[in-house]
Amino acid sequence: MLQLPEALVPHEPQPGQVALRWLGQGGFAFRSPDGVVWCVDPYLSSFSGRAGFQRLAPTPVAAETLIADAVLCTHAHSDHTDPESLPQIARASPGARFYAAAEGAQKMRHLGIAPGRIETLKVGDRAIPVRGTGTQTTDVLADVVFASHSGDAVGFVFHVGVTSGSASPSATPFRVYVTGDTLHDPQLVSETTRGVDLLCVCINGRGGNMTHEEAAGLAGELGATNVIPMHYGVMPHNTVEPQLFLDALVAQGVRSAPRVLGIGETLVLGR
């Protein structure tokens, strides 16, 4: 596995744990017990189609220094498949593999990422090994799940701590569900997503995303042990106060433990 820079995810999780860092917006960096490092939706630039756009918070990591085994993007929007950050990450991590559904994969190719480094996914794919291009083993597998957003958007359920070389998730991995951007929809609740150890859920309620109240309800429907709200605090035209999400959890009697992170903050979670 790659040598992890201290600036990305400094913690070393033990079996049954995952270490993570919120990168802002819908972006996370994760680290597994075997040292696999992967990112989801790293938006680490100020790219925007809006004139005069300024981020509400600076990027916590410079894309040109980010070292990872894998990068997964939930959909092709530029704050998830970032046209500035992804080529920089590809250069900084020459062994990184990139994963996306068809629209995102096509965008990655247009950004100059070599086709041999890109794996195209679709909803329903299961036990996808998350690893670098030169690595045969991993303790992280991904399930690709439904998202109700634009185009062919997807979400991911990661099984962290799988026995290396296993063809399918065992009963012991720590499960992380990253919704990506999505409206609330009954199809978000499935055998694949129920009972996850950690739910990372959008709460901003704009641009095709569920509201903070709907996100709280989803945490309860899934029976998620822990929940991290995301997709706020970066774009001035598209944000929400996370306290509203915390209040909604209480109002709805949801038992999921909330973990509200600052942008760039790290955390280790386990059973």
C-alpha cells in the first residue's frame, strides 16, 4: 500500500475501525486497517461555473500533494468530479485507480487520466476491490448503490477490513455508506445499505439533495450506528447549518450518533 502523508489521514485504524477525514462538500478521505487510502468526491479547488465564486472555507489538502490508492466519484458534477483536482491527484499518485459511473468515467478520460487507470461502475455492482493499479490485494470492497440525482449518479457502501483476497464481504467489516448527492427516495434503503456502521449523508436540501430533515429520517430508516452530515459549508449559495440536522435527529427520535466534523477534521470510528 502507499505510504500515507501525515497531512491526509494521520490515524492508523485497527481491525474493526476506519479512519477518515472530511474534505468538505461531499468529499472524504478514508484509511483502512491494512493501510488502503481512498478518497470519495475530492473537491479541492475553487472551480465553479458561477462568476465571482469564493469558497466559504479553504481546501484542507492540496490536490497536487494528495497521495491515495484510489479515488471514487459519485457523479459527474464538478464539485464531485473536480476538473482541476483530479488531474493533479492523478499526477501526485501515479498508481491511483479512479472509479466512477459512465458519465464520470468519460469526464475523467477527457481530463487526461489514462483509460487504463479508470474503472467504470454501475448501480448493482458488488464487492468491487478498492485498490491501486499495481496492487492485487485490498481490505476494502465497494458496493455501488442507487442515488436519485442527475445522470447516472451513484452512492457507495464500503466494506472496510475485509480479509485480503476475499471474493465477497465477510460478516466483520466496518461498513460505510456515502450517499453522494441524492434526493430522499425509498430505494436508498436496501439490504445493502441497512444497518451500516457509518452514514455520510447530504443535508443541504438544494440542487437535487435531500433536506436536513429527510437526511435525519434516512439515518433512522437505515438504523445507522453513526452519521456524518455533509454537503454544506463550502458554497455560499448552497449550504445549511448542521445544527438543524442535529435538531431533526432529536425531533425524530433517531438513535444514530451524530459526528459533526469541521472541514479537514479527522476521526477514527469502530465498533
